[in-house]
Amino acid sequence: MNNAITSTALIFPFELLLPVLGILLIRSQSPISSLIYRSFLGSISALIYALVGAPDVALTEVMVGTLLSSLLYIVTIRSCYSIVLIHDKGLTVPDSLKLKLKTLFDELHLNIVYQPEDLSGENISILDCLTSSKYSGSPHAIMYESIIYFEANSLLLDVQNTLNFDVVTADLTFSTTSSLA
């Protein structure tokens, strides 16, 4: 009887952590914080399973609930940290401009993926390039005639608040794709 009380007393603090971590996970604004909370949630769940005598469930929770889901989450987060810059494939982006854009987006922790598209045709809408993009899920921008049109207004505001914004405005102007419609 005394042994049962002791084991319950050992498990109880961990059981109290589960709803707290669950609430933190749900209310988290940062993907990195969510990843950390989810990992702790899976680890503590596995510890509780092991303490109550279910080592097979604990091992499954560690492998699937903590490791596999964390790895998938990391891959998903990392893929979101890039911006697809669509430009006319008939024109090359100068290296000096690429360097300025790199410094601009490095401050936002975004990698630039340059995607050449045919923007010179008569019947081609610049906005159609957004729907045909092969990099779905990433934010997009279109560079057309020394103007970069951002798909999301929030991204434009983030770019305008960077320290290197003034350096790039000598070569380019910035707007949103809503100004094209």
C-alpha cells in the first residue's frame, strides 16, 4: 500500500505538467517554441507510461510522438523559411542585386529561391505566375520592371522594417500583388 502511494506521488508532478504543456503548445505563436513544447509533451508522456509499467507504449511514444513528429515538424518549419522570387527568365538578375536582396532577406532569416518564369508573353498575367509556382507553401514575390511585388502585405511590412531596406530601394521599389489587380 505504501509503495502505491509513493509511485502515485512520483507520477503526479509529471501529470500536472501535461495540461500546462498542452496549453502552452496550443497558445504558442512561434513554431520553434511549439516544437519544444511538443517534444517535452511527448517525453513526459513516455516517462509516465514507463513509470506505470507500459514500456512498449513508452517506447512507441518516444519514437513516434517525440522523434518522428519533431523531425517532420523541423522539415516543415525549415521549408517555410524561404521566399520564392519569380523573375522574367529572359532577364538575368545581376549579382550585385542578388547580394543586396540576400542581405535584406538574411535579416528576416529567409532564403531566396529564384524562379524564372516567362513574363514577356502578351496573354500572360503576372498574377498567374503565383498559381503556377512549383514552390507552393512558401511566400512569393514577383520582380517585374525593377519592382518587387509581394504576395503578402505582412511580408512587405517586414521587409520595409529591415535595417538594409534603404540600400535596396536605390535599385528597386516594393509593392504588393494587390496593386496589380
